[in-house]
Amino acid sequence: MTTIIVPDEIDKAFADLAAERSLSKNDLMLAALAEYLLDKEAAAGLAEADEAWAEFEKTGEGVPLEEAAGWLASWGTPGSKPSPQCRKL
């Protein structure tokens, strides 16, 4: 269990919001933390996508969508395909 101490004005605002949404303060805190972590995860994913795009612009190398989709669709099947290789597009 983790305990946090917050200033009274934040505790009041949090309690009001929890009541407004018919949630306990605990449930609202869990939802807020989960949303924060998902947002942080999404931001990291966007940063990774930006890096991949920059690399593609620099090298011109990639895998065509059709090949990537075919490879992914083969996962877990008896005819599982090897991963496609990057090349100049």
C-alpha cells in the first residue's frame, strides 16, 4: 500500500471530483494514475515513431505495408513467415 499526502485544497478538489463521478477517492486516484501512465506510454510510443520516421527519411529504407501486414497475419500459424527485411523504397 502507498500513502500520499496532498495539500488540503487538492484533497478537497479531489474529493469533490470523486463525489461528482460517484467514485471513491481511491477509485478516482487509481483511474487518474492509470490514465497518466497510459498517456506517458503513448508519448513514448510517439517518440519512438518519430525516431523511426526520421531514420526512414534519412535512409529511405523500410518495409512495404503489404509485406509487414502479411508477416503479422502469419504469426501463430503453421505457415509463419520470416520477418521482412528493410530495403530502399
